[in-house]
Amino acid sequence: MLNAGLKWMFLIIGTTIGAGYASGRELWQFFGHESGLAIVLFAIFFTICCMVIMYISYKHKSTHYLPVLKDIVGKRLSKFYDVMIFFYLFSTTVVMIAGSGATGQAFNFSKWWGILTIIIALVLLFMRNINGLLTINQFILPILLGGLLFILMLFTIDQELELFSHWHEQRNWTAAFPFTALNILPLIAVLGAIGDKMKSKSEIFIASIGSGMILGAISYIYNNSLIQIADEILLYEIPLFAILKHYPFEITVFMSIMLWFAIFTTAASGVLGIVTRIQEYFRQSFVFLVVVTLLFMIPLTTISFSKLISIIYPIYGILNLYVLTRLLLFPFWNRIEK
């Protein structure tokens, strides 16, 4: 039960901590100054949303997200959100692939090396279907989370930062809503694909609480660090490197590798959501559909990584507010509809 709960917890975190989040770009886009309360609210909302999505997925024993989506938004709107989720997964996976190229550029490599590497790695990963993704999440994410938390705490101590010095004003608390909304749509797609693999409701509780607490804590510490280097962030495609410049090159290399794996796991989650959805329409192997999907994405990666995040993420964050509302009020909606 515990192992299964942790397995789903890492799947949730791996889906959420991608290029935008791990690089700091996504956090800075939504939070920044006066956002402590917003991040606390995000952790609470995120936990509730994960619980609801996993419960519906478990109830339907689903293998893709459509049955889960119908329960959340209703049959009428499910067609609209079905299309929206597909394009969301497609566009955000493009962001992850572009993020892999941006990581390579930080070391003066051509971005195409980074893009080619992640494309090949994704194809190899899905030769084992979903099991490959679950295995790499359990292995990589503890190292990634530990490394990221270590760097952020080290920066906090070295710069003598106070974690709770900005609580006198919290005017940005409403950012919790679009930020949570942005991150729940891929979770519907990914968690909707594993309903038939969950064995008990205890797994849901462990995965939801654990992922909400971990993401909330890291988001708070990360945002607090970014506030201190606000003037420098404009100079960096990836804000994390503005923090890493204070430390030896070896640490930068290690965190860059971990950043790439964060990008990789989120890209893999996006591909999983897309392929499990379209598989019922095309009688082709899972790996073949993965390859075709990735080939369609490559031309779009020529757009700047930071520009993709600044345009796509806020739009989806706002469009998903209805889904967030339905998830947070799901027990009430259920009673009314019954």
C-alpha cells in the first residue's frame, strides 16, 4: 500500500515538475513578491484535486482520461475539454522538448542536441509502455527533489535569507487559482490512464497528501530564493542558473542533469496522456504512436523556451479555472446532479 502510494506520488510530482517548474520560470511567472499565502493555498488546492481525480479514476478503473473528464465537467463540456486537454498536452510537451534544448544551450551546445537526446530517450522509455515511466520516476525524482531542496536551502543559508519575512502583505494570493488550474489538466490525463492499476483508496490518500506537501514546501522555498535575485532573472532563460552561478561548476552540471530529467519525466507524462487517448482511434503499437507524436512536435520547438511559457501557461491557467472549481466543489456537484 505504501509503496503503491509513493509510486503514484512520484508520478504526480514527475508530471508537475517539468521544465517550467524546475527551472523557476513557471513559479516566477505566477508568484514572486507577496505570494506566500498563494503557495499555501496552491498546496491545499492541489492535494484536494489529486484526491478527486484519483478517486474518479479508481472508481471507473479507467485506462485513459475521458471517463474521468466526463465525471468532472459533465458530458456536455467533456468534448470541449477533451480537445483542450489534447492540445494542452501537445503544447506543454513541446515546451519540455524546447526546455531540453535550452538546457543544452546553457553549456554552449546546439539546442538540437538537447532536442534529439530527449526524443530518443522518450522512444526508448516507452518501449516498456507505462512501466518504464513509473520505474524512472521512482529512481530519478528522489534525487531531483533532494538536489533541488539542497541547493535552495544552501542558497537561503548562504544569503542569510528569511523564509517568513514577506508575510506582512499578501496581495498576490489569487495567483493560487490559475497556478493550480494550470497544473491539474495534465494530472487528469495521466492519472486517468492508471485507474485500472490502483488497488485501494489508501494509495490515493498517500499520493495526494505527499505530493501536495512536497510541492508546496519546495515552491515556497524556491520562490523565496527567486525574490532575492529578481533583478537578475531577466538575464537568464532558466532562472535556476542565476542561483547556481554562486556555486562550483560541478554543482551546476549536476543540477542541469537533474533539470533535464525533470523535463524528461514531464514530457513522458504528456506523451503518455496523448497516446493513451488516441490509441483507441488508431490500431497501431504504443511505440509507433509515440514516434509519430514526437515527430509532429519537433518543428514547434524552434520557438523560445521562455516565450512559450510566458504565452501558453497563463492562457491555460485561466481556461482551466472552471475545471479547478469543479474539482474543489466535486462532492457538492455530485449531490446536485444526483
